[in-house]
Amino acid sequence: MASTPTNRTAPALTDDRLTLVGLLLEVQRGLAKAMDEVHAAHGLLGKEFDALLRLARSDQHRLSMRDLAAQTSTSTSGTTGLVDRLEARGLVTRSQSQADRRSFDIILTDAGHRLVAEDATALMPVIDRLVTDPVGPDAEVVQHALERIRDLTTPQATAGRRS
């Protein structure tokens, strides 16, 4: 026999912390959907854009395969497949690492730079509409709070970043 819920609610179910995390997850899903539409218009998947952007924002537009995997939260084999696809399209190249001859550095090509710049430019109105405008003058505070959360949840996201 199924029991019916009582009028009592467990305190955890109404905790504002659940609301906060729920809002973060809802925002993430909504942003990803809107951004994926822009990426698709440029022939990119979200992970491809992420990799190209991280390369574009790195010293000499290059990252080790290991650092690219860490920054994109992708397994080594997943990163290899991602790089294979980007390389086949002429968006990145591989070069044997000077630091470790057993590994490769991934380098953004001029074509990759142009494509990620076009995609990022097209993203700006979406970012303004969904993030910058609603956050308004609190943007710096929100950014710092999100960086602190990111540093706890995915500290590898800054792997290989130069200070």
C-alpha cells in the first residue's frame, strides 16, 4: 500500500542552499543551450569551442595535451578525439612538446583563431542578454564568487595557465 505524503516537509527540502544550487544548474543549462545554438551556426560543438577558446587565450596559442584535457574536463582519450577532429578541419596542429618529448602541444592555427573569434563575437549579444545585463553592476562580485566555486569544484580548469 502506497503511503501519502504528510504535510510535514523535511527541513533539507526547503533549505535555501538547494535553491541556490538549483538556480546555478538551471542557469548553466539555459546558457549552454543558447551558446550551443551560436556554436552550431559556426559549425562547432561546445567542447570544440571551449578547446579553441582556451588555446586562443593561452601563451603562444598553445597548450600541452594534458593541460588542454584538464582545462576542458575531458579525458585524455576524449581530448585526443577532439584534437583529431579539430586538426582534420585545419583548426589546430600538434607539435612534439619541447618540455616532454613523449607528449604533444596543441597549437591554434590562423583558421582556428578566425573561427573562434567569429563565434565569440556572435556570443557577445547572448552573453549580454543572459548574463551581463541581468547581473549589472554586480558582475565583478559574481565573477569572483564563481571563480571561488570553480576553484573548489574543478581546480584543474586552470591547468597550465600562466600567471
